[in-house]
Amino acid sequence: MTKKEDKMNKDKFWEIVEKLNYGNDFNDERCGEELVEIMKNKEIQEMEEFIRIFNKLYMELEVRMDLMLFENDMDYSEHIGCSDDELNDLLSHIIGMKKEEYARCYENIENIIEHANGPFQTIEGYSENFGYSLHSLYDLIDEIKKGE
């Protein structure tokens, strides 16, 4: 059984995201492989908690973005202008850019707008898609469950 201090939480999530260094090359495949290496000796519950934390941060950022747009009387299509798929890429990219960038975007809609309108596959813009790195973790969980 994993000790309580070793269990997955937001701080540990951000430590792992930091190690993946997605902003270095925007390579979700590499990040997925490294994520599996980091997580392979952890309990399934911790792997699932990592995914749950990612999804929660994603949803919180999306809701916050919508609220900031509303509060500032800003039109989504004019300021963000992403399709559903592109929005998924954008918000996942922001999470992949580590805790400080996530906080910066969570606090100020202008920072999300910068990413939405910045050059593709750059730190200033966004890339497709840090969230895809989680597919490798889903595959690892499936393999472990099939082996039980």
C-alpha cells in the first residue's frame, strides 16, 4: 500500500508535469512515454488520480475562461475563436506549460487569448495536444487491469 505522503495530489501532479517539460518540444508522444516511465510502479489508483486531476484542472480552466469572457463582456468567437477540438488543444496546452502558466491563464483572460491567437506550436501560442500524452497512461492502466 502506498504511504499517504506518496499518494497523487495536485502538487505531485504539477511535479510530474514539470518533469515532462512539454514546452521544450510539444511532443505528446515523448511526454506519454515519459509519463508511463514515471507512473509504471505506482498503484492504479494513483494513475487514475493523475488523470482525474488533469481533467479537473481542464474543466476549472474552461469554466473560468467562460466566466471571465462573460464578466468582461467579451465574445468567445471574436477573442478565442477556437473550434471544440482546438479549444481542447488550447486548454490542454496551457496545463502542459506547467503550473505557473496555468495560474497565469486562470487569473487573466488576456493570457488565454494570447495563447489562442499566438503562433501554432510555440510557447506563445498552443500546440496539439498535451492531453494526448494521457493516452499512454490509459493504455498502461488497461494492461495492468487485464493482467490482474
